[in-house]
Amino acid sequence: MEQTENNVHEIKMDGRARLRISGVEDVIGFDDTAIAICSCMGILNIEGSSLHIVKLDVSGKILEMTGHIDLLYYTDKDQNKRSRKKHG
């Protein structure tokens, strides 16, 4: 998929403790061990411990989070490989 100004997707990770993600369309689900994000490049799944969303700006398509990050992986938007946790 070609990136245009409207669908720029970047991930900046500081150590394994902080992430800043652009291209975020929505947060599908989250708890302190997993966050599922709908991005312009597909579903981004983040797994770890003590995960916390610090900032979510859907109009600016930015998400910032902290915690201990163990795993990042993508699935397609219409693919449902695993059950997603609902907000809360």
C-alpha cells in the first residue's frame, strides 16, 4: 500500500517502555496486557504488561502509550485471528 499524506503510519518506540503511533483510526480494544489498534495499514496488536494509553487523538490519528512492550504484530482489517478484548 502506498503511503499518502492521509495515511502516513509511523511507529516510534523508546526502549520497550513507550510507543508513539501515527495513522491510528480507532482503538478496537485494550486492557493492561493487550491493545488492538485499527491503523491505515491494518490492525496493529500490541502485547505486554502494564500497558496504558497516555494520549489518543483520533482526529490527528496519533496514539501514545506506555508499559512493558513484548510484541507488535499486524493482522488485516477484515481478518479476525483472535478474539478482541472490549474497552475496559
